[in-house]
Amino acid sequence: MRLALQGARVAAAQGEVPVGAVVVRDDEWLATGWNAPVAGHDPTAHAEIRALRDAARVLGNYRLDGCTLYVTLEPCLMCAGAMLHARLARVVFGAVDPKTGAGGSVLDVFGDKRLNHQTQVCGGVLAHDCSVLLQEFFADRRSERRARAEPLREDALRTPEACFAALDGAEHARYVRDLPALDGLRLHYEDWGSPGAPTGWLLVHGPRGWSLEWRHLAAALAELGQRVIVPDLIGFGRSDKLKKEAAYSLQGQAGALAQLLRRLGMERVVLVVPGSEWARAWATRLQPLCVGTQVVPEPVLTPQAADAPYPDAGHRAGQRALARRQAHEETERAVEAASLTTVQALGLPTAFTFDGPEDARLLARRAVEYFAL
Ligand SMILES: [Zn+2]
């Protein structure tokens, strides 16, 4: 079934409904098939049919006596019929299909004594993995459709959803467009943990990063019952990107973040930001919503993950604008002194880094104790 799941993932990567099938005889692998009706303009190109065809070719026989077919989703009527014609001994499926399943859900083709051959059937094997794959696929497709339905400002770019395909699922992703400060731009943010809690954490990425860099810390804080908001600044990650560098301002970005927090009913947040210069810039601009500022080392993304939102230089205007802006923070530093909390204040070593889930859990525990939200 794990091999069949691999087939299903190939289908998903090709934009097909993720179903995979494997044919085995005497513990020997014969063929793998995955769903491909869209690409081949072929309504019969189900994973099972394709695996049966390949297995028959390998054996040089259209009868698959003694063979077992593993498939991630309960077979449909067509595939069940093909299996009976092939005299398949046994079919093992993962998730049930309550809409078109012919292995017992809607019809029970394999157990019908009126037919001349009965194939043994067994369902529910790795059912969770098989159905999660399908659910994620349909959720992605829905969010993509929603994204397409949302207009894009003429002076802005939007990273195609496909650029994020190889990265972690976006189950926490939310989008907002109607905040006054956004002026029609679409902002992406993640909302983790206790929904509706008025206090929580705002994790703002660094000038070269994007929201993905906080995934371990957000998960760790959410595990501790905290609410966590992780935005992509305009010009970064999954948010819209203005084409002109000059169109970006820290004030504008901070205004959007403050409006977002109010929209989400967040009255008090601890700000978490990489690097003290950067932290100071946000802390001053997010008063009075921000009750503390935790400075941390910036989590490292793989080059592939770091570059995913920026398919070309045009998408990087926001990065360039904010990197240049950072150089000007020097003057600002003298003017004000927002109080920053360092990792040392949490009892962690100066050289602390948190690139994995375990470090993130340690940091989250200490920070939750320290700020006692
Ligand atoms: Zn089918």
C-alpha cells in the first residue's frame, strides 16, 4: 500500500486526483499505476486500470490469476469490472469512497454471487494516509481556485501557487484583502492555535525570509495552547508583491499588521522578530498592541524554500526595499528605545539557534513562561 501511495503522490504532482495502485503476485511487484484521466483525455485512465494493463503486459496474459491489487481508494464500478474480467484474486484498498465506491460503499460488486467470479476484498488499509492525501489535494485546489478569483492590482505581482507545491501543506493559510491599509493588495497570514484568543504571538519574518521560517516555532507555541499569527509582509512569501521598490514603506506594512491584529480581535501580542534592529523597527510601529518584543536568531530555510516565493527578480522588489531600509535603522536606533527581550533573558545561550522542532519547543516554553500571556 505504501507503493500505491507513492503512485498517488505522482498523480497529485501531475495535477490528477491522487490515487495510486500496485499489482503484486506471490509478494512480487508487477506494476504500478496512478490516476491520469486529465492529462491523457481518457476517462478510463484510472490508477487500477493502468496498473492492470501493465501487469498483464508483464505476465503476457490478460488473466491475472493469483494476483492482488492494492489501491489507495475504493475502486469504482469500471475498475471493479476490469478486476473481475482479469480474474484478480484479491483487492486491498485504503480510503472508502462513499460516492462511487463499488467495493461495498455504494455497490458491492466483488461479493455479488450472481457474477461468475468473486474477488476477495479488504478495505481500510492505511486509510488515514490515503484519505489525507486526497483531502489535501482538494483543499489545495479549492484555495487555488479562490486565489484565481481574487483580482490582482496592476502594479503588483502574485507568486503562482505552483511555486509552493514542494513545500509543507498550507493548512493554516489565510488571506485578507479588505483592510484599508492594504489598498486592494492580498496579504497572506497563518492563524495557529486557539482561535479567537485576544492575546498571542505575532511572528514577523526577517527581510530575507518569509512566513515559512516560523513553522516550527508557530507549531510549538500552538502546542502550548497559544494563538499565533504569522503574516507574510507585502512583497514576501504568499502575499502580493508591489513591482516598484519605492512603493514599499515600513509604516505602510506596520499599518496593515495593526489592522490585521484588530480584525482578528487580538488586543495584546508579543512580537517575535529576528535581529534587534528589525525588532526595534516593528516594536515602535506596533505600539500599543505589542506588549513585548522577543528578539531571536533568524531560522534558516533551505535555499529552495527561501527562493520559492520569488520565481524572478521582479518578485524581489520588497526584499530589496526592506534590505535598504534596514541600513537606515541606525539613525532610528538613537531616537527611541523599545525594550527588547533577548534569548539570554529566557536563560538560553547567546549562540542559541532553533532550526528544528525541538529547539523551537524549548524557545516556546521559555518565552511563554517569561511573558506569561
Ligand atoms: Zn476506477
